[in-house]
Amino acid sequence: MKPTKVNERIFLSSPHMSVEGYELKFVQEAFDTNWIAPLGENVNEFEKELAAKVGSKEAAALSSGTGAIHLALRAAGVGEGDIVFCPTFTFSATANPIIYQNALPVFIDSDYETWNMCPNALAKAFEKYPEVKAVIVVHLYGLSADMDKIMEICKKHEVTVIEDAAESLGGYYKGQHTGTFGDYGIFSFNGNKIITTSGGGMLVSNNEEKVAKVRFWATQSRDQARHYQHSELGFNYRMSNVVAGIGRGQLKVLDQRVEKKKYIFEFYKRELGELDGVEFMPINDWDKPNYWLSSMTLKGKVRPIDIMAALEKENIESRPVWKPMHLQPFFEKYDFIGTDVSESLFENGVCLPSDTKMTDKDLERVVKTIKGLWLK
Ligand SMILES: *Cc1c(COP(=O)(O)O)cnc(C)c1O
């Protein structure tokens, strides 16, 4: 790795292509065969390779994780006026597709043990809305939600479960890959994710018929006819063959990226974990996270804003944790089930730079800047 200059920008999480150049090789193949158009060998192989990696029967390569959630909701039969349970503590892309379908989100609080959907709040939501059509579960920052408890509740109510695993590719719950517990799982290859294709997504499921349907919808719902015939609403959501080539290359270094993210987290925890008021995101013993973003909460006199300001002065990127959906102007009119957990996480949380290209020197630069705030 090239040595970092003294004040070179350190990013939160930016694209990191393999040193071996795998991505370019697959893209080159697409060029050599003039297979630049959507679909082709890379798309088919990327689907197979990702499905094998996570242990799912089928996968459909799409243009974004958001599109994958949208089509998962359609596959679940979610339509106008239907209720969908959704974690409040997430990125807005989890909730937006519910609105695309003219359905109604009900936001569910987190618990401190997982930072993800609280099973107790979920159970309460079922009492209030027994007619709910689908549940979306998120594995935030690569930490898995407590899937045993969540699946038990959802199975009891025979409701479709969609796992938004956009942030948890390479992360496992009790040995099983996140995104494979529910009826549908989705992944994202957006630029800031653990591996990226510059933009893209994947829907996985063991239901072959539904995945075939998702591919059909994603390519404008063209019926089998010589002329352009449509009996259903279509979408232009398919991944292109060039993009899929990047994905195939990136998939080869996913394990390496997880290892590096873990190293970054452990570096921070070792160096900062003892500072007054600092608590790192929870790593449960059943969890094998991908450590996408190293995050922590602050309860003492040093606030998240102090850390972000001090780091920015050193040309280092950091971020608050996600602002809960029930506090967002666009979503605040929808119901929320829970207490103040996600709100408190938002008030006290900060995401530290977790870029896999960081060197030890970079990590020391971050740590030194943060520690300085406790010396004042
Ligand atoms: C990134 C992300 C998405 C959206 O994925 P895109 O590929 O950017 O559309 C959805 N949910 C969560 C939790 C994400 O972090």
C-alpha cells in the first residue's frame, strides 16, 4: 500500500478495488466480447457467485439495493394501504420503497443489545397491527439483528420477512449469513458499502419462482411475444454486465475486507474503549459482523460533534449514526412503536472512519486526534 501523506484525507468508507485487478479483468472480458449491454455472462455469474457466498438458492442482480427492496415488497404482495414494519434506526433507503408501493410504514425501535430491531417492540407492533403485510429487518453497520427472536415472532404471525442486509454483506448470525433468514434478502454495492460496483444491488431468496418474477419485473415486464407486450407494470432495475464484472472481482476480496474492517474496529476499541463515557457498538457472542462502520456512543462531556469537528480539522471524515426515521420530517406522520433507544443512539453516536485502505499510521492519526479531546 502506498504511504499516506501527512494530511491526506481519510474517508469514512470509500471504494477499494483489489490490488490483483480482478475487477478490471472481468470488465475487460465484457468489452472483449462487446457484452456491454445489460445482461450477459458477468450478470449470470455474479448472481451465482453471490448466492453461493451467502448460501441462498437464487439471486437477482439489480441496479441498486433500494430497487431490490422495492421488488421484494412487490414479491411479498405489498400494495396500497398495506402496513409494513420497518426499523426506525436505519438509512432512508430501507423505508422509501414502502412509500413507492403506497403502503404504510410503522417504525420499530431498536434495543441497546443489538442496535437493531427490538423483538419486544416488534411483538407490541403485532398486537396493534395484526394485519401487517411484511416486516423489514435491517442489520445496521454489519451488526446482525437478533434473528432467532425476530423470526419466531414473525413465523407465529405468518408474515413475509425481508432482510435489508445492505450493510452486512460478509456478516453472519450464529453461522448463517445475514440476509438468508427471511423470505427475501437484499444487498447493496453502492460506493460506500464494504464492496462496491459503483452502484448496484442484489435480491436473494430460496423461492426460485419469485426470483424469476423479480428479474421479469426488473426488465420492464416483457411478456413472451415477438412484439412488446406487457400485462404487468415494469421497471428498469437490472444490473448491467459491466457493473456485474466489478462485482465479481470485488466478491473475491470480500473476506479480506471484512478482516480489515474487524482490525480497524479492534484498533479503535483497544485505543479508545477506556476513555470516559465511550461505549463501542455491541458485538454479541452469536454475531460475526462485517464491521462495516466502527461506531460508538458517548455519555461524558465529550460529544459526538466535538469528535466530528476535531477530525474534520485534521481532514478526516466521520459521521453521526443514522437519524431515526420517525424523527425525519418526511416520515414523522407514520406510527412509531418503542421508547427512546434509537433517539438516544442518534444523540450520542458517532461513526469513525472505517476505510479499508487505512494504514496503521492513519488509524493512529484518528486515535490521537480523538484522545486529545479528553486531555483538555
Ligand atoms: C445503502 C443502503 C441501502 C440502499 O442501497 P442502494 O444500493 O444505495 O440503493 C438500503 N438500506 C441500507 C441500510 C443501506 O445502508
